Amino acid sequence: FASQTYTARAAGFANDLAVQLLKLMDRKKTNLSIAADVTSKAELLQLADLLGPYICVFKTHIDILDDYDSSVPEALTALAEKHDFLIFEDRKFADIGSTVKAQYQSGVYKIASWAHITNAHPIPGEGIVHGLKEVGLPLKRGLLLLAEMSSKGTLAQGKYSMDTLAMAARNRDFVFGFIGQRRLPLDEPEKEDFLYLTPGVSMAQSGDSLGQQYRSPEQVVLESGCDVIIVGRAIYGAADPVAEAKKYQEAGWNAYLQRTRRA
Ligand code: UP6
């Protein structure tokens, strides 16, 4: 699948949102997602408006905002429509099905009502997917499972990652891909395609002081067969985030073009 275009792969997905995302990437010529880890709503919305033209997915940690109120998802949704991107709340759910269902639907953030995509750790077992699915599927949302992490010493590896893949394969109506570091070897490669969204991307740094590990867009897309590069501090922390976003968009896109032509 890694050698096919995003659009060609869309037919192989059961989840509507995955189809939307794949087509969006080719239409906009971007496989860049920004991790907008800022703590004020003004900064968050400014990043979404400034960087919107260059990204396919705007990734949030909504619970780090100091001044959150319900105008934020409204404004984000309007910007998503204006600039043609999807919103991914990086919630990393990790509880039993019944609890995550409430966390996804209710509370301060009501994530399901505005985030096209969210994600979950498979650690509690498949009930977490079923619980989130009960809320998300009627709203045409999509879920990613964390198969691997970018951080040093992660416990998500080996058999854990392969079992995550199997869990996703049993829930393809809702789960369309992974947060991961490489395309996992599939049991039935001709049958099952998933999207891989990959954090831990920087062209300048190799890591931070708290265990983050970075790789380049080429390593992620070309060598590891991942589909979307997620870039945070390397873009929003730069003096000129727009110029930096363009650089990452181009690097990610060139790696994709090389990958699809090579085959
Ligand atoms: N993230 C990772 N690694 C993972 C999963 N998620 O870094 O395995 C998320 C972080 C952060 C972003 O929560 O929002 O991706 C990375 O930001 P950075 O580019 O500034 O390091």
C-alpha cells in the first residue's frame, strides 16, 4: 500500500473519515499535521488560521488551554472548513469502555462533538474501542490506536504493537489507523490497509530533555512507510512558523512522491 497514492488507497477503507483524509491529502498536496501544543486559545486559533493552508490535520491537546471555553471548538471548526483540514484531538484515551465513552462525549470538552479524529491506547483491551465507537460512529468520527510511541523506553513495542494491529483489524469501521513509528507487517497484506500518523518529527533536533526522539520526514515517510508527519515545536516554536510549515510540507510531500514513484 505504501507505494500507492493516497487517493488510490481510499477505496480500501471502511471508515468515511479515512476516505476524506486520503483524498484531502492529494488534493492539498500535504501530509503534514501540526501538533499545536500551545496554552492559550488565541495562540491556538492563530496557528490554525496561519498554518491551515499547509496541513491536512490540526492536532490539539485541548486540555492544556488555560482559557478554554466552548467558543474554541466552534472557531476551530470554522477554520477547518475555511482551510480544508481535519481536527484531531490527541486525547490518548486509556480507560475501560464505559468510562471512555463518557470522557469522549461529556465533560468540559465534549470531544466527540467537534474532533473528527481522536486516539486511544489499546492497553485496557478491546472494550475501549467499543465504548468510543458507540459515541463516535454515529457522528462519523474515526479512531487511531497507539501502536508505538516516539518516546525513549516506550513499552508499546513488539507483540503489543502487533496485537494493536489485530484489534484495529477487527474494528475497521471505526479504527482507520495508528499512531506509530513504522508501517507494521500485516498478516494479510493485500487485504488490510491502515493509515500511520507519526509524531516525533524534526529536521533540526534529535530529541528533547524529556525522552522525545525525532526523525526526519524522509525517515518517517520513505524509510518507515508512514503516511502523515506530525510536527510540533519544530514548527510552532520557530521564529517564522509559516516558513517552517512550508518546509515540512515540502519535505513530507517529496518523500511521499518518491515513495509512490519508486514502486
Ligand atoms: N506524541 C508524541 N509521541 C507519541 C505520541 N504522541 O510526541 O508517540 C505527541 C505529543 C505532542 C506531539 O503529545 O503533542 O506528538 C509531538 O510534539 P513535538 O513535535 O513538539 O515533540
